[in-house]
Amino acid sequence: MAGSADSIDAQVRPRRAGWRLGLAVDAGPGLATAATAGAAMAAAYLAGPSLITAALLLLGMSLAAWQFQRQAGRSRWAALALTLILWQAGGMGWITAVLAPELAGARRLGAVVALFLLLWALSLGSLLLLAWAAQRLLAGRRAQGLALPLAWWAWMALRDLCWWGGGYGSLSLPLLALPGLGTWLPLVGPALFEALLWAALLALTRPGGNRLRGLAGAAGLALALVCPAPWTWTAPAGEGLSVAIVATPALPPGPVRWTAETRDEALQAIHRTLRLAPAGSLVVTPEGFLPEPPPATAEGVWGDLLQALEPRGQRLLLGTALPHPDAPGSALMNVALMLSPQRDGDIAASVYAKQRLAPVGEELPWPALLEPLADRWLNHARRIGRRAGPAALGEPLVVGGSTVGMLLCHEVAFGDTSAATAESLVHLASDHWSDDPRSARQALALARLRALESGKWLLSVSEGQRPWLIDPAGQARTAREVDTLPARQGLTPYVRWRQLQPAAPLAVLAVLMAGGRRRAAPSSTAFAGVSP
């Protein structure tokens, strides 16, 4: 028996060694292809959305799908991880430049860098883990090729529920120049659209496929991406709102200190716009334009501001700060405060409070765990002192009988806010602290994404950037100083059913596991030398 065992081991050992050698030999070309795919996907974020960025992204995704189909075991996941790392470096690498003031102000630079690396690893690691688990659960079934698309769908849907949001670096951004996105995004949303795109590319790059069928599939995919839908999900509602945008002075990059002089300049800009705006207009300022909380009674400069609204029935949508109702003495909320004159001469105020705070700058994930470290290493609480507003202050505002959904700065990265249910959207931001063009490009692309998936017009007003007016098809133009924000009623299918998206991939996976038939197991000789 011992001799028999030694003989078997002697036969198996060369086979194992050969498999290891084959893996080492294949890893070089495999990682090179993966690096090329990731580099092409990263290059798609170097400029604003165009046909070139769309072609680069689709080329990179096609290479990644081709490589994923032709590898097995650890080499498959190593290649996919390399592609994803390079993709995210291109899609989100600009954040390091944007957050340079935060890094410079930190007591310990290493703590900030380590935090970002940890979050990045957790994000990409969770995607790889989801894909690996789905691959194992669907092993041997005809639907095994859907493991990566299902994992992508779940991962993107869950990102909207997390701290960093699902918009930054998403695959949909470089594709915004393709007219076909007007069909798919309002219908299924970015997460499912990107998963369907992965599924199509994996099907087209499947080894041993029929060539004619592949060409027909590629033509069908091209038509789906370039042909706009002949229908719309929303309809015009009234004449819309007359809006006047407060012009902001050119500011140098970096944080700006709030002084009496800067306050007077902000107030003068508001009064100048009120004189220019037609009667009944909505005057809009950027986020945090007047960041000192108003007094309990209208007096001084605030009294003058309110009196200026009354003669012609104008309304003011002001980016400012208010004490948090749960901690009025120690924390502030970043808010959009709307002031409206009433028939009895009073001024009515309605408030939208920011629900999703900016990463690191205003909020840290897992506060109970990280806030003690942040207070010691990052000086976080002393520098910021902001809190997310209560949910009751997160609903759309009512302006002259029309509803306006609010997005403040970082919130434009999320597709699950209540803003999309309103008749029009307004995005207020403050981007003067960064002169990196990548941040401005991605902020505009995110605003276009929100307008497209909701089927609504969106006005974006940011300090330090030009104002934009974006139509329901995602096309943007520079907003005029006095312009019209059209209103539209109705909900797109994605907005109507988006709350089901986080659970939908699990439901689809369960159906595939229950109903998918296992393929016939190949003979043992067919797998000789191949990792399971």
C-alpha cells in the first residue's frame, strides 16, 4: 500500500508542478491585458464625456471581459483586481487633489492617507468578494456567466447606501455622450444599466461563440447605446420658474475665511441680483454663500434683505447654515433656506438640510469608531462642526406651487435622494476651494446623470464654477443670469422602483440558483492540469 501511495504521489506531483508553472507563465500576459484594460478605463475620465471617452471605456471593459472569460482560479481574480484598481484610480484619483486642503490641515497626514486606502480597499474588496461568492453559488449552472454582472449590480446599488455614494467614478459618466443612455438610465438606473453592459460584453467575448451571432450581438449593443428612446417618462408641468443666479466673484483656490468684508460682498451681490431679477423670480445663491446663521428676529442686514424681497414678490434660495435642532449649541446644519414674502406682509421660511455630508471634510464613516481618532489626529470636530440634517428637513421645497428637489454639493453623487420626486431640481455647491478641472468635470457629469435618470430639469449653481442648466436628456448649457427652470411631472421607472434595487440582485440570484439547471460535468481528463 505504501508503495502504491508513493507511486500515485509521484504521478500527481509533476501534474501539480506543471499547473503551477502554467499559471506562472499565463499570469504575465494576463496581467498585461488586465493593466491595458484598466488603463483604457482610467483614461476615459481624463476629459469630459464624449464619444472618445465612451470608446475608451467600452474598449477597456471589453478587454476585461475577454480576459475574465479566459482565466481561472487566482489569476482570474488577480487580473480583475488590477483592472478595477486602475479604473478607480482614474475615476476617483482626482479626489486626492480636491482634498489637498484637508490633507494639509491634518495633524497627521498618514492617518488621512491610511483612512482613504482602507475605504478604497473595502470598496473594491467587497466587489471582488461579491463576484467570487456569486461565481461559487452559480458554479456549474448555465447562468454562471451572470455572476460578475449580478455582483456589480449589488455593489453599485449598495454604494448609494454608504458613505461615499455611487456616483463618483461610475461607468455611466464617460458614456453620457451616447444618446442611448436616455433610454436606459430612466428605465433601470445606473447600477442595473452597468450590470447589463457587463453581461452583454461577457456574452460577446465568450470563448468558442458563433461568429455571426457575435456580430449580430455587437450590432445590437451598438444600437442600444446610440439610439435614443422615442418616448419620455415625464411631462411638462406649467410654465416653470423664473430664476436669477447670484453672480459670485472670482476667488483663489483654497478655503476662504468668513469676515465682515466677505459678508458685505455677499450681501451686495444678493441685492444686485434682486434689483436685476423680474418680479416673482427665485433668486438662487451657491451653497454656503452666507454661512452665518440668521438671528432669531429679522434685524440689521437680515432685515434689509427681507424687506428687499417684498416689493416685487421675489423669493430667495440662500445657501447658509442653521443650528442643528438636536444640538443647537454645538453643531450646524448646511442648509438651503428659502425666504418667501406672504400676502399679510410676513416672510415665510422653508428649509432643506443637507442629508449626505462630504467625505472627511464634514463627516467620517462609523462615527463611534473613528471620531475619537479623528478628533485626535485630524482635528475633525474643531475644524468642521457640521451634522447631517434630520430626515424631516430632507424633502423637496415648494416654490410658487411647484416642487423643487434640492441637492447640496456631495449629494449629487447619490441617486436615492428625494430630490428626483420633485418637478425640478436645484444643485447648490461651493467649488472655489479646488482649481482641479477633473473635479468640475465630474461634478457636472454627476448633475447630468441625476437629470437624466429623473427626467427633470436641473439647475446647478456653484461658487467658483459657471452655472449650468441641464435638460431631462442630460444635455447641459451655461445658465443665463436670468433664466427659466422648466417643471416636469411624473416619475421615471427607475425613480419609482429604485428602493427595490439593493434587494433585487439577491432575488435574481435566488431565482437563478433555484431554476437554473446544472450543466453536465465534464470528464476528469478534461480538467487535467486546470484549477477548479
